[in-house]
Amino acid sequence: MPIGTTGASALLVRPLLRANAPRERKAHIVVFFIFVVSNCGGLLTPLGDPPLFLGFLKGVPFAWTLRLWTPWLIVNGALLAIFNVWDQIVFAREERERPGSQLEG
């Protein structure tokens, strides 16, 4: 049985937080995780997104949402690119502030 985007977020947020526990600034990681997993993750099938599931129950064909793969790819690609740039900036700042860092200057 699929768990959907909400279930996936609830299931995966603890390992995400545990993996990033050593980081000082990690709020942006959780925000982007919610954007990607909770909001954009379930776009392609009615199983992962309640509004799409309601459309399916009202007669919208199950595979209709697969036509949206191009906007889905663009939005997720943009979110991941923005996250990557933002995280590199935050991580570099953390590294410069950490005593004994190679970037310390």
C-alpha cells in the first residue's frame, strides 16, 4: 500500500535530521525537503497526492497526471539547484567558522 507524500515525509524526516545533526544551520534543509518530498513528490500519480486522488475518484484517468512530467521535472530541478547553491553557501560559511577547518582564514 502506498504511503503518499505525507507518509513519506513523516517516515524520512528523522533520518534526514539524524544525517544532518552535526550541521549548525540546517533549517533550510528541512524546508527544501518539505518542498521536494511533500509538495512536488506526489505530482505524477494520484496515489501520492490527495487532490489528484479525489480527481481520480471523480473520473479523471489514473495516467492523466503522467503528462505533467515535464513541469514536474522543471520544478524539482529548479528546487534542487536552488537548494544546492544555498547549501554550498551555508556549508562554506560553517566550515570557515569551524576551528581547525581547511577553509579557516
